[in-house]
Amino acid sequence: MQSTTTLNADTTALIVIDMQRDFCSPHGYAARAGLDVARLAQPITQIRRLLAAARKAGWRVVHTREGHLPDLSDCPPEKMRRSVQAGAPIGSIGPMGRLLVRGERGHDFIEELRPLTGEVVIDKPGYGAFYLTDLERVLQDQPTHQLILCGVTTEVCVHSTLREAVDRGYACITVADATAASDPALQAPALAMIGVEGGILGRVLTTDQLLAAMLDVPTLRHTV
């Protein structure tokens, strides 16, 4: 079925989810938990393309980081238990400092995808970017109606943010090749469930499809 993607620079935001050393470096939290960080780093090239295009188009750009206060007061006991079970206790010492703790080197963004001055950074204690953050206020300061989501992991933080956004009334596009799942077997199902019931969680596009839509000026419409 054909449909139309409409992108309005004034009301669209690119959300880059958790492209941090703790998830994309061989010395961070994800590696300690046994995840394939090389796989989690795969979207970097496509996200760089999205960032370049979004910045040129004047979209709002938001970067998120998952992590906790140094005293771990915002880390629920059950989340801590899960991290211990995974072999990577939150707050324990790793090669880049304490795992998933704000202010540590591992918590910060990878060099390839660092925010520019003026771009929004949302530090979040949970998987979703709206939980216990001011993301909703940030988006509505400059009324935003459509979100473009990319980052890691597809099945956890991307999906959690996506579902929160849909419930708040945002139109959402998830960029398939600019996301990565912790397990390759989870990527296709995580993307497929977005489109059920006529796109209940929005739409899925590739980076090329999204960039083609952006380049279709002046209407910014592209049929895919």
C-alpha cells in the first residue's frame, strides 16, 4: 500500500537514542552484560547521515542518555537486580568508570555522534525517554508533532520511547537501518510490530527513504 510521508521542519524532531560508550564501546555496560557491541555500533553511519540532514533542514535534534545519579537513588531495586543478573551491576567499576552512572566516561556519547551546541540532551533513568525527564516540555516549547527515532536498542529503549510517544499523540517514524537490537533475531520482529493494525506505532522507513522525503522540496512529500 502506498502512503505519503510528510516532513515539516518546524514540527519534526530527530530523537537519537542512547548512542553512548556504555552501549557502543567494548569497555562499557553492554559489553559487560554480554551484548554484541559491534552490532550496536552498526547504525552509527546511518545516524550520522540523519543528523547531517536534520541539522541542515533545521529540525530539532534531541539526544538521550540512559544512566543514573551517582548515589543510584533513581535506580529501582528491580532494575539493579536485573543488571546484577546480567553480570553488569549498575554502578560497578568498569574501564570507563562506574557503569551507567551519569558523569562517567562510559555514560557519555560516542565521539562520532556527539551533540552540537544548542542540541537538547535528555538524561533518563529508564528505558523510555519521557519517564522522569522533561522531554515533553522540551518538545512542546517549540510545538513538535512528528518524531523520527533512531538509536539503540530497537527492542528496549527505542520501543519504550516510541510507545510513550504514540500514547502522547506524536506521529512517529522509526528508521530501520539506523537502529540495532541487542540480538539480531530481535531486530525484524521489533520493527514488524510497529506496522500492525495499519501502523499502530507509526511507520518504519530506511535512511534512504527518509532522506529522499526530506529532499523532495518544497512540499517535503515522498511516496514510499
